[in-house]
Amino acid sequence: MAALNLEAFCAAARDAEATRYRIMHEFKRIDEQFARSRLYPHLAVLIDLYGNLNAIVSSENAVRDMMSKTMKGVDLETRRLLYEFDEPENSHIANVRSLIHWAMPILKQKIDEGRTIYEFVERNLTLNVVGLLPRYQAEGYVFVPDAREQRCHLLRYELSLYTSSDEHYRQLKTVFIRTVQTSRVLRSPGALKLELLREYPDLPNPATYSFATELDFPFVETIYPVAKRKLLQNLAA
């Protein structure tokens, strides 16, 4: 998805038609990925790009308001002066501006489509507590199924808090432990937790969670990132 970034939009200053064609091609490719229920990294890229373009448009409007302007009349109803802007039109800037305004509603539509898939997956991912839940939950284990491959991934997680400017953020890090083939040997989440307790004594009383789903969706691009975000929301609640 290299073409969907701010640099791609700046390329419109040189060749607006070719740039629009490349971006349309990327939109079509994302449609194909969403049709195959592959959410990431595509949805994250779309959301990030939309936010950046929206900030540029807002900044553009602020700059335009500060530019030279000429009074052209008075609105008697609102008692406000009316102005017209004396901004010189630059063809290169106009090309970029036109491309951004063309792309933003399409980006919004793609984001809505991706979020619809995300919400469907989230509703069909059930998060269960395995055993007793300790008071300390910042570290532990999580089991995430891959129904398509008939296996379950065992991961260790760690919840961390960090500060950026005046805001606090929570980040969930996961480390892969191993994969269990559920099609061959059926082991309960409780049995898997006991195995990990024996193998990793540094966590004597770990918080352990297990996801369950019947969705036959891609694991890496969809099931895992949605499960990880759902676990983070649960831990941060």
C-alpha cells in the first residue's frame, strides 16, 4: 500500500491524472482485500491517511482565513461583513487540493466498510477467562484460535502504560509461545494454562484469557489484530 500516503498526494503537483489513477488502483486493491475479509494493515493505513488529510484541509482553511481579503458587502441579517479572498491560484497547489477533496469521501467510505467487517468480527469473538482471575492482570497469557487452519496460538501478553504529551496510552505487547493443532488433540484452555504454568514458573499466577470463534477468517490480517484490540479494551476497562 505504498501509494496510499501523503507523498502520493503531493505527486499530483507534477501529474494529477497519473496520481489519481494510482490512488484509484490502490482503492480497488483494498476493495479486493476487504472482500477476502483481510482488514490489516489496510484499515489502519486508511484511518491514518484520512486523519492526516483532514488535518491538512483544516490547516488550509485556517491559512486561507488569514490571507489577504477584500470586503465585498454586508450581511444585514447577521450583521457580518462579507469578504472575498485574494488568494492567487497556483495550478500545482490546486491539483493537490483537488485530489485531496476528491479522495476524502472515498476514504471515508472505505473506512466505514472496514469498520463494518471489524465490528462483525469483534461481535463473533468471545473472550473468556481461564481459571481464576488474579488482581494483577498486566501480564499473562491469551489463546487465540485460527479456525481456518484448525489451530490455536498461545501468546504471552504484557500491558504497559506510557505518556505522550499530556495524554496516557496503553499498549499491549504479545510474544508468540507456540501453536496447538486443535484438529488432532483437543485440549481445554484450562489444560493449556496448566502446561504453561509448568513451563514458565516466573508467572506463578497469571491472568489467562481464551478467545473462541467459528469465523473462518484470515488469522494474521483479521482475527489476531481484532482479538488483540478487544483484549486491550478489556484490560483497560
